[in-house]
Amino acid sequence: MNANAQTLRENLCAAFCKDVAVVQRASDFAISLPIVGRDGDHLTAYVSTQTGGWRVSDMGATLMRLSYENDLSKLLTGARKKLFLSVLQESGLTEDDGEIFIDVPADALSKGLFSLGQGATRVEDLGLWTRTRVESTFNDDLKAVLLDVVGQDDLVEGYEVPGISNSENYPVDFYIKTPGLPLYVFGVQNRDKARLTTIILQHLAAQTQKFNSMVVYSDVDEIPKLDAKRLMNATNDSVASIADRDVIAAKIVHRMAA
């Protein structure tokens, strides 16, 4: 073992134990952390020298393991993407092309290893999020966006439109008060909600109600095309993803000014 590897091993042993596994590779060191992932294997950190310190990386292994049971293009969207970015930020980590890493000073190697290990296990837990939990978070996120745009006084949640038959069976997710026609906003996160929203809008229109409507999708690509097409024909405005906050705000401001 050369001097660099010996120094690294000494630093690691001071933080963990004398039996920590340090394997020197061509351009870095592979370290088996005393942290076990969901697959039962120990997490591995890859440490390379940086100017004035170390880079501690997972070399893409965390997202690769997550992809075994999930389609990452769909998993890391909406509420889960927001949580993913939050986990990285809280742990001081960076993600670049699938690689998760942290750069630390020379005297903070143990901190970097713990940060990577903790962050990687939290990211893996994203695969355990149930659809129900994601949908609940989506509704909360949509409400927060609307409150930012119009404020509490002009927003009514769970609105029952007066003057129509069986109004309790056709609730509006959010009613926004405007100087002109009322604006009804619906959050759509799955096929069932897309179909229900279409029925509600068609019923309100059949009752000769005059209103504007907006649909905000969690991710329009997750809605079957025929259901999305029917809903598009029933609503005035639609936003493809709740992540498009500026688009949501612009469409609401336009309706409020009309």
C-alpha cells in the first residue's frame, strides 16, 4: 500500500474501525462503508483527490440500483423529484449525469463519507414511496402554488358550485375568485382523476354554468392519451406539469385580468 493509500486508511480507521476496507484503484480508492443498502449490500464510496481535499462519489451506483425496480424517468418527477433534490441539498450532495458526490476539505473526509452514505440511503428510499403518498403531496404542492399566486382570500378549496343539481357530487378542487368569470382549477395526477375531472367539467357546462377552467397535471405523460385528449377538449387551459410554476402563474394572472 503506497503512502496516499496508507494515509487514507488511517483517516478512515480513525472515523470507523481498523477493519474498514480500502481498495486502491487506478485513479481513486474504493471504500466499503458500514452502511447497508436495501439490496443487503454495503454501500461503496469512491474517494479521489481534489485540490485541497477529496471527492467522495457513488460513481452512479445509487440511481443504478434504484432503476432496477423503477423507471427513473417517471420516478423522479413531481413530488419525488422535489424530495430527491431536497435530500441532495440537505446532505450537501451534487448529482451530475447519475453520479452523486460531495467535495470536502482534506480534514473532512469522514464527514464526506457519512454525508454520501446517509444521502444515498435516503435516495434509495424514494422507491418505497407509494402512489397514494405522492398524490397527496401533489395536492399540497398545487395548493401552495395557487396560494402564492392569488393569496388565501381569493382561493376556495373543495368548492361546490351553487345552483346546480347534486353539486356535492361534482366538487371543484380549487375555485379562484376573479373580477370576471370564476376560475375552476383541477389537479390531475392519474387516469382516474383525469376521467373524473372531464365528467365534472362536462356536467357544469351542461348546467349552463359560465366559468373558466384550468387543469394542472402532475405529469401529463403519465395520463393515457385518450383520457388527456378528452380532458383537453373539456377545459380552457392546461399545464403539463406542476413543475411549470411560472406557466401556472401566467395562466391564472391572464384569467384574473380578463
